[in-house]
Amino acid sequence: MVIRPYGWRLWELLSDELDRRIRETGHENAYFPLLIPESHLRKEADHVEGFAPELAVVTIAGGEVLEEPLVVRPPQRPSSARCSRAGSTPTATYRC
């Protein structure tokens, strides 16, 4: 995929505006990567009873087999145990 300059500028403007609005409310941004090492997900399974996710797994990248498979992070909650959900709506924020 190629993002042309006008598309990238649109993304920058949107990102800057969202960042400004988030900071105005006294919150901070957090980043939850799309791909995480499979070993990190196994740690989650040790802490949550009945944890058995069905995930997409990446085993080859750039034509080479990865040393450790990567999984697509489940979207239902943050992968950090230090974060808690504030609110019960789909747009609820997370406090870390």
C-alpha cells in the first residue's frame, strides 16, 4: 500500500487534532501494537481462567520463518495488566 503525500497530510492533520483533544481532557495517549509476540499472549493465559483466544498468527515475514510467531492482539481489551477500563461503553477509555 502506498499513501500519497495528500493522504499522509490528511492523516497528520487528523492525528494532530485527535491528540490535541485527548490532551485537553487531561488524558494521555497509549499505543497497543497490532502484532505481539506469542509468548506475551501465553502470559495472559496464565492469569485468566479459561483464556483460549482464537487468533491470526504470523509465522513468516519477508519470506523468512520468524524466530517467534506473532499474533494479532485481541481487540477487546489492552494487553497490559496495568491498564483498567474506565466506563462500559464501546468508546470507554483505558487508564494505565
